[in-house]
Amino acid sequence: MARILYDLYGRDEQLRFSPYCWRVRMALAHKGLDVELKPWRFQQKDAIAFANTDKVPVLCDGDQVVADSFSIMGYLDDAYPDTPSVLGSGASYQRALLFSHYVDRQVSPALLRIVALDLLTAIHPDDRDYFRATREARFGCTLEEFHSPEQGQTLLHKALAPVRAVLRTSPFLDGETPGGADYLLFGSIMWANVVSLQAPVIEEAMIDDWFRRLCAFYDGMGNHALTVRDLVDKQGA
Amino acid sequence: MARILYDLYGRDEQLRFSPYCWRVRMALAHKGLDVELKPWRFQQKDAIAFANTDKVPVLCDGDQVVADSFSIMGYLDDAYPDTPSVLGSGASYQRALLFSHYVDRQVSPALLRIVALDLLTAIHPDDRDYFRATREARFGCTLEEFHSPEQGQTLLHKALAPVRAVLRTSPFLDGETPGGADYLLFGSIMWANVVSLQAPVIEEAMIDDWFRRLCAFYDGMGNHALTVRDLVDKQGA
């Protein structure tokens, strides 16, 4: 049976921007595992209800169904022990989990401040009312009030301090070659990069260099990603 | 030859509060390695000049001399491969390094806001002028202005979010038993705990429980630590 990943798309079916789906795509590529990407939109809850979730990524691997990006990465390590490990086991796995929570709680919220309104442009027109309503309820303010790139960049600079320190001594967070910690952060930066109307989101050369090195991996998968800027050039905002 | 660790002391020779020395003491205990603690004070630079540093910890292990807590932890893993690993290797080591930078850049600065003036009470009277002068130069304000426990607690709560998330699913950061990631954070909290005039520094039960579990390890090494509160009860502030 085929391996299928439900992957969020936006105003164009090729515009793929979920940070969590990007994590999984990099993990699959790290292991040399093919996957068929199944385009999915925010409100297509019924299409993934079989996985007992309302969010992507959802991986169907033969008869195995796994939701949640970190769980999928762990599943892939368990199910394919002969492929290069992504999260590792024991303390290594735990430290990846710690970093995952750090990215979700400090890096992604900073990025969200930078691209909140850009996101609205990136998502499918049919999803925009849904997106605005759910996010404004979560933020407690309008998207326009939440959107503050300057404040976001200040938060991002602070949040990335430990990342900056590690990249001073090694080309990737996980060492000489990229691994799970790199993919966890890469997903969030790729998300912002795909939806940002004004690239680059990352203003620091050292971290931007790391991001571009990762974009070039796995046949340049990241480099080939369609961004909202490509669409706006053709279609207008 | 004996194994010797130069360890910072304060107003009492038994008051040991360096976060970096505590990391190393826990790492040594994790490996079942004995050590002789050599009391050292801020201004005794000459006593450790042989290690090409002006800061503790400095470990002398036979004819090996190692400075910097993270380097010492890595040295111990290399030199004693048959003992339980503290930092691990490869991605595991890298992720510990990432967490170390996170603790130094986010957790410790928050704790410092909480105990800045308490620290002045904890250190040796002969070191107080030196401490005030060097720290006020670094902070760009007086210790009294820098000291702001309420702001520190807010920063600490935010900084500990990833830690909180991991401790929801495992008793220690490194999993079922403590490891390097636990000791990296423990050192900073122990530092604040030893010098704080108003314990507990950690107001959240889940994280305080984790700290107390660690204090009970290795014959209750953390529980037996003298705190400035023990001294003030006897001597006054």
C-alpha cells in the first residue's frame, strides 16, 4: 500500500505551508522514504476524521495511521529502524522533544507576529473567514492588531539565541549533518518563508545560511517549494 | 592522583552556589566518580591560572586539567566511557549543547533578576565590592535597579514552558532517570535556591517537584547543601 501524507495547502494547491507537515516531509526524506502528498485544507475535517484528529499532518503508512508531527517522526524511527534515525532514542529523543516544545512556544509565536496578515493572503479564499474567526478568538484581538513584524523580529532574535550559539560551532543543530532538531526548527521557518509577502523572514545571515543549506538537501526540496510571492507576482495579492 | 574540583564558595566556606559547579558535581555523581571539592572565591584568579581561565569550575583529574562545565561533562564522558553517559554523543550531545545555551540565555537571566541582591548577601564579604562593580558594569545599572523578583518570575515562567511540557510526560528531562539535560537546568535552580533569602524560588509545583526529586539523588547531595537561609537564621543578614 502507498504511503500518504495529508498536507495543508493554500490559495494554490501547490502552496504548502504547514510547519508540521514540513517537519515530516524532511524526516521522510532523511530516511529515503517516498510519500504521496495528499492536498488538504483547514476545513476538510471529515477527510481526516478516520485518524481521530482535525489537524494535519496525518500519515497513512500501509495500514498504520499516525497523526501529530512529533509522533509521526517517532513512528518512522520505530517502523524503519534500518534508516537513519531522526529523533533518536532515550535522552536524545527527550532532548528533541524539549526542543520541539521550545520551537512551538518561542520561535513559532514570534514568526506568527511577523506573518499573521501574510498568512491570510496565503490560505485558500474559502478558508479565510474560518482562519480569521478561529485565530482572532485565540489571540483575543484582530489579525491586524496581532500582526506586528517589528515586535516579531525582536522576539525571534531573542528566541533564536541558543540556535545561534550552536550554529557557531557546527553547520547543523544536530552536528555535521542535519537531523531531527534541524527539521523541527526548519518546519517553522519554512512555514513563514512560504507565506511571507516580504522575504526573507530571517534577517540574520548565520541562521539564513543554515536555512538555505537545509533547503538544498534532498534534491533541493525546500528550494522547489512554491511561495506566496511566486503567486502574487503572477496573480496579485 | 586525586580528582579535584575548584568550587565557588561564599560567606561561609560550605556555601556552594555556582550553577556551573553544581552541573559538574551532579555529572560526577551520575558516573559514580569521587571528587575532592577545593573551595575557591571570585577573586582568587591566581589559584586557577594554571587552567588558563579565571572562572570555576576547573577539574583536575590526574594530570588532566579541564575548565568550563560543559567541557568538563564532555571530558568525563570521553575519559570514563564505561560509566553512564551524561551528554551522550552525536545528535544527543548537540541537543544537550542547545539546551545548555537555552538555560544560560533564558533561564539563568530570569533567576538572576529574582536573586540579584540575595547574591550579594550570599557571597564572601571580601568579594562584595568586586561583585557589585563587575555586575553593575555588565548590567548597566545598579544591583538594586536590576533586582526585580516579580519581573524575574514572569520571565522564568515563560522560559520554563518547554521544561514544563516535557515534565508532563516524563519524570526527568532526559526520561525515566536524570541525565545531562536535567543537570544543566538543575545547576541554575540550585544556584538560586542556595542564595535566595526567600525560598522557594520555583513557585510551580511540577517543576519544584522535579527539583526536589533531583535533590534527593546521590545520597541527597542537593538536600544536604547549605543555603544562605541556614546562615541568616544563625548569623543575621
